[in-house]
Amino acid sequence: MESIDKIHGTFEKRIAETKANVPTAVIKRLPRYHRYLGELIREGRMRISSAELSELLGVTASQIRQDLNCFGGFGQQGYGYNVKYLHGKIGELLGVTEGFRTVIVGAGNLGRALAATHMFERRGVERLALFDVNPDIIGTKIYGIPVYSTDELGEFCRRERVDIGVLTVPKEAAFSVADVMARAGVRGIWNFANMELSLPYPEVEVENIHLGDSLMTLCYRLKSAGGAEED
Amino acid sequence: MESIDKIHGTFEKRIAETKANVPTAVIKRLPRYHRYLGELIREGRMRISSAELSELLGVTASQIRQDLNCFGGFGQQGYGYNVKYLHGKIGELLGVTEGFRTVIVGAGNLGRALAATHMFERRGVERLALFDVNPDIIGTKIYGIPVYSTDELGEFCRRERVDIGVLTVPKEAAFSVADVMARAGVRGIWNFANMELSLPYPEVEVENIHLGDSLMTLCYRLKSAGGAEED
């Protein structure tokens, strides 16, 4: 890694300088780049050209070069990108290396599905606990994650310095649960409660998941494809 | 409804004329408009001004007017939008009224969570069946939806004219299951298998769900908010 670091020279400095200026549109594409690069690593790939990356991602090569240039550019002419290095640096930029700590509130089907995935740890996010109101499962473990009573949520978040709360509770409970977490210092809410969550705390970031919007996009594409006109 | 239809006059014709020309960016915003309007209906609201709609959606009023003008414009100066009419027409444009038929493949936690929601029927999509390989649940019902063996998937899709297949199977099985469905006439795949699914059938629309990308976006926002620089 030493020589690569040398090649990329002033990268760290550049990131510090340019980070604040990376356009939102680029930031939105980075998780996807990160995910593909992660797959390449698992396949044992070491380098990739922007042309190949372009084909894989369905984005033009010039778009890729432009995006990666936004934060210093990692490629070398005729040499391509170092997959692991690029993956690591994009991860760093996205916050993967921050060691964020999370709890999942609601141990229903969706909460369990989130407890079962490797999605969190793969992105450097640690799952500390599940919370639920059902006495039958409080005190048990689900996929190795301990389940506590929702009554203990605030106290736990405060004590364990939880960064992110994942909301999989029914719509009706979403606001009050998010409120408890926000007051206990949680700074990010990942909201699956199928309602727009707006909290009176500007410092708390909310990411709403709307699966229904995705379903409708698919329906629209089916409808359009089935009709006479094509775009 | 008659008088409203009169007010909006040539709407149907306009939709037919302009549909093919609605920009993709607008189409992407429509599910969100549709969702908010649905909430307003449930709250009993009849009319809404573009100013109010703008505040609710966090989009400028002129953006809203521009978006809705793309397919004919439903508002009246000083009168606002008719919530139910607008909801219905956007739904129509998106394909909600097409009566798409779907099956969910994989009755694990995520499949069960999807079986439990009202998301599908609310968007006019009918869930016909769940499919799984687990003999313990084949022949049972989950949230009222019958569970069949994955062996019967192709035959079922063909016979029941299934439009959309929801994939919640493990990554390794995703391609072969999607392939069976595509060969049986399924035209849309809603893919939760946490891998990019590319099928050799250009006529099949695939909508990939990448929850991990959303998690990373949240991490990035937390990281940025926590740092010295703000944008």
C-alpha cells in the first residue's frame, strides 16, 4: 500500500480541501460505486479501467472520471484504478470508517430481516441491539443480536452512544420512538415506518425509505413498455 | 366528479398527447406526489394550493406547477388542485389502475414483511401468492397469502398471467428464479436480492432495491454534519 499511497501523493490533503465541494449528485452515485468495487474485491480483482467500470455501472467513462476527479482522482492513464484503494477511499468519504453504532427498533418481519443481513457490518456500522414491545422476545437474541424492551431505548442510546436508529415500528409509533432516540443523542434515523418523518431537531438527519415509490416506478416502466410509445 | 371532469376538459386527450414526452425526472417525482396526495385524502382534504403542496413536499411551487403542467396541468388559478382528482390522474399515469398482478418469491423475513404491508393493494397491485422452498410452510398461508413450492413458480406465472415478480431469495438463487419468471411471461422484476440483476431479456424491466446505498447516504450525512465543514 505504501507505493500506492506515494502514487496518489497528496490525496489526503486534496480530500480535505475538496470534500465540502463534492456536488450532491456525485455523493449520491458514490454508494453505488462503493458497492460495485466491493463486489470486484470479493471476486479478487485488483485493477479496473474506467472503460470497464463504465460498462459495469452503465455510466459513461467520462462521467466516472469526472465523478472521481471531484475528490482528487485516483486513476492513472493506461493503468486504471486500484480497486481496493478506490473502494477504501470512497468508503472513507462516505463515513464507512467512522464506526457508527446502531440499534433497530421493532423486531417484526422487517426488523428481523435487517437483523439477518450483512449490510451493516459490511459498511462499518455496528448493530448493538434490537428493541421491541413484545414480552415474548424481550431478553432473547435474534440472529445473535440481543432484544431489549422499548422502555429502555432512551437510556440505552445515551449510555451506548448510539449514532443511528433504525425505525421499523408501525407508523403510529414512529414519531414518539424517533423523539426518544433524538433526545438520547441519536443523530441519524433510518426510517422504514412508511411515513414521512419530520422531527423538530434540525441536527438529526432522517433518511426515509419509501419502497412504495420504487414499486410505482416499476409499474410505470411496465405500463410504458407495454404501450405503443417508447422513449 | 362530472363537473370536475368538465373543468379539466381535454385532459384525457392531453395525457395521450404528452405522455411520451414527460421527462424522466418528472416521472421520478410523481410517486412522491402520489403518496402525499394519498395521505391528504386519508386526512379528508379536498383541495390544496400549489403553495401548500410546495411546503408539504419541500419543492418550490413553481417546480410543482411545472411538473404537473408536463401532462396537462390540473390546477386552477386561485382555486388550487382537486386532491382526489390529481391523485387519481397521477396514479393512472403511473400505472396504478392497470391491475398488475404479482407474486413474492422467498417467504423469509423480508418476504413476510412484504406480505404484511398494504403497500401493494394501495397502489393497485394484487399479490397472488408467495413461493418458497421450505416444505414446512408450503401449503400454508402467510397474512392470507397462499404459499406454494418454488417448483411451481413458472407454471403458476404462466397460468395466472403474473406481471411482476418480487425477488426476496438469497443472492445465489436470484438469477435462476428471475429467469424462470421471465420465461413464464413476467415483465417486471422487483429485486431485493441485494445484487445487481441483469437479465438477457430486454423486454423485462428490473427495479433493483439497494438498501445499503441508502444506509451509506445516511452515514455520509452524519459524517458531514459531525465535521467542521457544512454545506
